[in-house]
Amino acid sequence: MKRFCRQFFQVLLVFVGGVLPVCATAQDSFFSEQIGVADRGSTELARAAREGLTRLLIKVSGNEAILEEDAFREAVRSAQQNVLSYSYGEDDEGDVVFLEFDDAFVRSLFRDESVPYWEQRRPPVVVWVALDEPFSRRFAARSDDVDLLVPSIERFETRGVEPRFPLLDLTDAAAVPVNALWTRDFDLIRQGSRRYGSEYSLVGRWIDLSDGSKLVDWYYVGPDGEMHKQMRLTDLEGIWDVGVDLAVDAMRDSLAVTLQQFEISDAIAVTVRGVSSFADYRAVSTVFKQLGELVELRIDSVSQDTLTYRVVGVSSADEVARLIPSRSGLRVQSAVSRAQLDLTWESIQ
């Protein structure tokens, strides 16, 4: 799989002029995993199911320590019971099995255990890496630094987040000069990342030291703040482990929700103002319909240009706000209390 990712990345460098996507798995479903197998027998299938469900639970939770929870360990032991379908194929390293897991089972597991759940509509993260070289500073470029950038792809993919790499063209040069990373001008970085459809960035500043190690500063830059980690390592994969974990953990903490059992969850009133036509009503209804797999909802009232929904299944109004897709046309005005969320419909810009 790593070799495939590397080849896929290099082909894209040559043929794609747009944003670099994450290395794609053979199936697009969030609840599917591809696992290498030694043969196509039942024992190996059971092992692959356990490995696949482990990966899926880490991806859905955003937590690499999720199997410390007893219920999740037990689910992995009986993983094959929750495989909806599987099929075999081949990649450049041999046989693989494609496993589709029962999404309803996964959601119910998280709901029963009250463990944070990070749904699949996740924003990408834009990766900016600046290198301090003997005579200059420059950005790590897709065309020149493939070996440096490739290790990030599988790590982000495992955690369920798409990395995007800037083009570093004239537009980027004007928006985010390389010194912006050294001066920690995070507003410029946010501005540059919006070009790639995200408010989330991972910023790296790398300095090669005389002993062969690298002094690396990682910065997570989100819409509401920044986080920082510094390290001195020689291992490229270890450097990326720290950077990817920094970004994904921070994103998870700001975006995941705690699902609650419907029968014990308190109702949350969600008011949507600015719904002035039937077209607006249909558009808003479509957005809320997307939440139906995670929460129970119904329309409580319709008054002039205002809709009021009753939402059950998460713990607070803030968590309902986290579920509203970005660029959906709905803007959060305020979470008045744990039980009241106010939104405004502005249509999709």
C-alpha cells in the first residue's frame, strides 16, 4: 500500500495541476477498509476483519487508544460478525480484501459507550512545510520533495483526514511568503489555506542540524487558535507522526461529538431564521436530513421566516453546531444554552 501511495503521489505531481488529494482506497465508503491478506482462507479473512475494524474504530473516533475501552476490544474480537460484505482483489503487494462494515453497528457502539464520534464530513487540512537551508528558506514543494511529503499521506488517511498540499504558485507566494511561517503570521496562513477549501492547517518549520537530525516546529492552525510542538529527531516517519497527531487530535477535539442514547437524551431546540421561501425550506431540510443518521429530529414549529427543530441524540447545542456542515448556508449565531441553538440561513455562497 505504501508503494502504491508513493507511485500515485508521483503521478499526480506530473499530471494534476490542482490540489493534491489523499491517496484513495479502492472503496470510497467511510465504513470500508482494505487489508492485505496472505491467502483467501477463512482464518485470514477473520484476521483481516479484526485489523480492518481496528482501523475503522481509530478513524471514526480519531483516537489511536480507542481499544483501551473494553467494549471496543470486544467488538474487534468478533469483527467478522459486523462485516456487511467483502470482496478480494490485488494490489502491487499481493492479495487484498475489501471489507464493508455495518455503519449502524459502529454508531450504536459509540452511542452506547458515550465515546466521542467524529463523523465522515470532515474538513481537509492544508500542509505547509518550510525548510531552512544553508543559503535560503523555501517551502517543501511537491515536485522537488516527494520523499519528504509522502510519509504524511498514509498517516492522515489512517486518521480519516484528507491532506492538501499548496501549489506554491504566484498566488500562494503573494498570500503566504515563506517568512510568514518563521514569524508565525498565522492570519496569513489561514488566508492562504482558504484557497484550498479549509480553515485547518498543519505548519512545519524544519532545520537540518550538523549531526543529521532535524529541529522541527509543528504548528496546528485552526479557526479558533493554534497549538505547537517542537522536537529534534532523525527519523522522518517519527517527525510526521508528531505533526499528524498534533493536527488530527486538535481537529477531533473541536469537531467530534458524544452521541447519547435517544431515550435518555435531552431535547435541543434549534431555531433557523431567514427561511423566506419554499426553496429555502427545501435547502434547509436537506442539510438537516444529513444529520438523521446521528440524531433524531423533527420540525417543532414554522413561523414566518423561522423554523424550529427538536433534536435528540447529542449532549448539547454546541455539539449540534459541530454537526452542521461547513459551507452549508447555515451560520451559527449562538448557543444560547445547552438546550438552545440559533442559526441563520444565508444560502450557499
